Amino acid sequence: MFIRVEPTSGVPITKQIAEQIRMRCASRALVPGDRLPSVRQLAQELAVNQNTILRVYERLTAEGLLERRHGDGTYVAERLPGGQLKAQRDLLRQEVARLVRRAAALGVTPDALHELVDQALRDVGQEPVFSKGSES
């Protein structure tokens, strides 16, 4: 499972991991019945403490997003909580608004911000949104 942890971001690691799992479920990259890596396996993969992963799995289980099967592992719940995709998009809008406000406070021009977003998209293997000549 591809999860990226940014230790210097200021966002708690548990929150980073939980949000990425939520987003993968909302975008259907993880579907009901998919098995997640074991606590030990994911902790090793991300180089974090096993208790960190355990807390994330427990939180997402309490939210109804995951289900833990004793002796068998952790799975995406068969019935996902309603509104997951909408909730994730709302969070994304808030993050984008926060990013735009921060860029404006730093004096970053819209063109420079577009280039930063395009570079971030290229870094994750996606096509840039704001290619030259596509803006209206």
C-alpha cells in the first residue's frame, strides 16, 4: 500500500496515515473487502512505531471505515460510512483554500502557484492541471 509520511510537515503521523487511508477508500483505490497490511508490516514499511499504526487502525475501525477480524487482519469495511467521498472532497477544498491563503501571504503569484501544483502532480505521476495555454 502506497502511503507517504512527511515527518517534518507538522501534521501528526497518525493523522497523515489515517487521511491517506480515508482518501484511498473514498477514491475507490481501496474497496470493501480489501485487506490492509498487518500492523507490523505497515510500521516497517513506513519506519514508524507499531503503536502508531495500531492507533490509526483502531481510529478508522471506530469510524466504521475498517473492520478488524481477530486472527485474520484488517480489512476495508463491507459497508462504508455514507458520504466518505464528499467528506474527503470537502477536506481537500479546505486544504486548497489554506494553501492559496498561505501562498498569497508569501507573495507567490498565481502563475508560480500553478507551477508548484503542476510540479507536485508530476512528482506523484499525474498530468499537470495548468499547462501553458490552458488557462482562460
